Amino acid sequence: MADLPQNFLFRFAFPCRRLDEATEKATFGDASLKAEALSAEYRLPFWTLSEIVSGLGRGREPGPTTPRSKENAELFDFRIAWSPRGLVVTSIVAGRRRVARRAPTEADAPDVLRLCLDTRDVKEARRAGRFCHKFLFCPFVGKTDDAERPSAVWAPINRAKESPSPIDVGEFRLASERRIDGFAFSAAIPASALTGFDPTDFRRLGLHFSQRDEERGAFGLQLGEPFPIEDDPSLWTSLELVE
């Protein structure tokens, strides 16, 4: 029997900062969304288990200034923020020689950001309920460089007991940008698309994301294959909504 990964033995919770007023107005307002909508202060400070244990061994908990692994720090950057109007996520991938266009239905294709959210962070349930959501974000879709654009798809969760209220992904605000060494992508998800989202009374979210890189494998939180993590919200990481 294969050994369990060390991360399986821990339950993580990370802070999710509130958007400042100016950024909230720009993100959910009439202005065009920026490909890098969130500044570095909204970076999710996730670390490898060895980094966490190393920090605790020196008598401190990991914080925003704790060095992350070189791979995570230089090649992949995930940012998330909340406001009463919804959530904003930004994914930045660096160190890439080529970025391809994908069809919005290519769920397992490289560069597609797979995002799972539980607006109530129910850790006792092994099967998804009506507060659990799964989205697939493709940074570049189109037949030509002039026509390429980002896209969003709502996806069902396997073995779910219930599904959230009907979602119109056309309400999402999306932006992406090619760069010399990779790309940046952002999505503003309105509260109306997140069944159960109530930051006043429920200050925690369940979160899982993964983004596979065809050159370097997958980036993600805590656990990956062979665990059915996208189907089991009890395995998702917790976010604490902070001001």
C-alpha cells in the first residue's frame, strides 16, 4: 500500500483579504477588467509541507513574508480576494515558452484553471451539496490571435447530492494577457453566481484549484491525484475572509 502524502495529515486554512474600495469599484464596475486584477498583496500564501514544518520548528507560523518554494514562487502565482459583490481570482504563470489556445470544453487541457468553491466550507460532507461550485477557466479561446479571448464554464461535480442554483457564466468578468514568459488571467465572479455566498454570516470558504502546465506538470493546493479531490469538498482547503 502506497504511503499517504504528508499533506493529507494536515488541514490548512489561509486568509483571504477583502478588496479595497478602489479595486472593488474597478473590478465589478464598468471599466475593463485587467488581466492582473489583483496586486501581489492578495497572493495566496501557500507553502509546501516542508516549509511549514521548518517554520514551526523555529518557533514561528508561516506568514506573508515566509519564503515559498522556488517553484511556486517563480513559476505560478494564485491570488484571490473577496467583497460583498463576489470573488476575484488571478492566476499568473511564468517560465513558459509557448501558450496555446484551447477549446472551452477541454477540461483537462494544460493552462485551464480548475476552481472549486464551497461557500459554506462544510468539511463533514464527503459529497458536494448545493453550496459547492466548480468552474473551468480557459485563458485563451479562439481560432486566431485576433479572436482569442478567455472563457468560463460551469462544470458538474461527480457524485454531488445537489447542484447550486443555475449559473450564467456570461455574468463573469474575464481578462487574460500573453506575456513574454507566460500569461496572466483574472476572473471576477459575482455573488449572484455563488449559491450561499454570505460573507456577513459565513466567514469561511472551501477552496481547491489546480492548473496543469504541459511543461512542468500540475500546480495546485494540498492534494492531487489519485485523490478524488474535486469530488470531495471535505478535502478542500479553507479560506478565512478577513478585512
